[in-house]
Amino acid sequence: MRELELVGRVPAPVERVWALLTDHVGWQRWAGVREVVLRQQGDPPPDGVGARRVVRQSGLAIEEEVTAFEPPRRIVLRVLEGAPLRDATSEIELSEAGEVTTVVWRFRFRPLLPLTGGLVERSLERRLTGILDRLARVAGSSGID
């Protein structure tokens, strides 16, 4: 099992960061993905436990399911299909100090093909870092509510 952990600091209150991260369909407005389709609503609706979304980007259509939803601190998603990975989970934890939210994003996976773990990890790191950078810009501005 491989694990990637990224830490970002977002100049916004935790509630605003949580709202952006857990609005699955809203990701297509700010996260640099082509399209997000909510296939199934979760509990609480629409983006809680059991929600399924398909994220389309760079020729991939990755389906994920929310397995933990603890507002406004933690969300966990399991990758169901569409990625060259097995046993993949994405966990995002938020903590707040004043008007700055720390985002800790852990991604755990097994590569589908032997000897590709490092390549997959570097690609994921670039993508997730880009999403964290966009999140910091958007959450710190008044552009998207």
C-alpha cells in the first residue's frame, strides 16, 4: 500500500473550505476538472455518506463513493472504478486556526500494474497539489459561494 500526504493552508474559515470540498458537482467550477456528475445522493443529501460521483478529467472517468462524512472536519472517499488503482481511498481532514484552515489530504492506493507506484504517486501529487492551490485561491476570494 502506498500513501501520499499533502498539507495545504487555506486563508478562509473551515466552514467555507468544507462547503467547497464537499460540493461534489461544484468541483467543476474551481478544481480544474472537466466534469463532475453526482450519480447517487448521500446521507445527508446530497453529498454525505453513500454519495457517488464521477469525476472526468484527462481522459479518465473516476467513480468515487463517500464512506465517511463528518462536517466540517473530515470526508473519506473510496475509488470504485476508472483509475489504474486498487484499494484506493482519499481522506481529507480540516482544522482551523483563526481564519486559516489547514487541509491534510491523504491518498492511499495499490497500483494496478507492478512497478508503477512511483509514477502514479507523482501524477497524483501534481493533481492534488493543483486542486489544493485552486482551493486556497477560491476559498480566500469571494468568487464562488
